[in-house]
Amino acid sequence: MLTRRLPAGTEVSTTAHLTLEQRGRSRQRIRLDDGREAGVLLPRGEVLRDGDVLGAEDGRAVRIVAAAEPLSCAESDDPLLLARACYHLGNRHVSLQIAPGRLCWLHDHVLDDLVRGLGLRVSRMQAAFAPEPGAYGGGHGHGHGHGHD
């Protein structure tokens, strides 16, 4: 059972490739890259990031690796155009991975069409997804209620 975070430099015995969805669950069963299974039991609301190290009760240490997922990416040399796309996707609560001249999100053909409609080129790829953690630190736990008119 993986129950605690360990310092980044900790020597690990194996790794676990997890999707964004899996990295957002604090209680689950996962398959380690060496084929064994392990339970994850962390405080509720904790979000795992690529490179985090978890410790087991038996002393094992497991490094979390962001698994490759189907992504859509838009690239442009125009920062205003990218900012507009970020605004519209963010208004829909879409998790975004932002880099100079590029933004990526979990593939969704409707979102792809929206971004193309703004004038950006959209391509698909399989890659690790590490979105911005949000202004308040962790994941996007949307526990508050509000309308979007």
C-alpha cells in the first residue's frame, strides 16, 4: 500500500505510469511497471504529478510517471491567438498544458473544432499530459457551484 509522499531524490524500486485521471485519485489500485499491483491510499484531494515518489509500508518507493495519452495540440507564433484559445478553453474548465508557442489538452474533437475556429492549427499526438495545476495549487476539484451563462 502506497501511503505517503517521499522526497524527489529518493531511490525507487519501480515506476508506475498513470494517466491524468489516475493521478487525480487518492484511493485506487494501480499496476506498477514491474507487473505487480499496489494500492494507493493518500489524503483525499491530493493530486500526483509526474516525478512524485510514493512510499509503501514495506519500504518500497515508486516513482509516478505521466502516461502517454491522446492529446490535441495547437501551435502558433501569435501569443494573442494562443491567449484567446486559453481563455475559451479555460472558460470550459479544460485542463491545459501550456508551453511557449503551444498548448495541449486531452483530445476532444469538439474542442479541436473550437480552437480551429479561432484560427489555430490543431494536431493530435500521444504524449504525457502534465497540465497547469491551477491558481490554487492542486487539481481542479470543482466543489463550488456556479453557473456559466
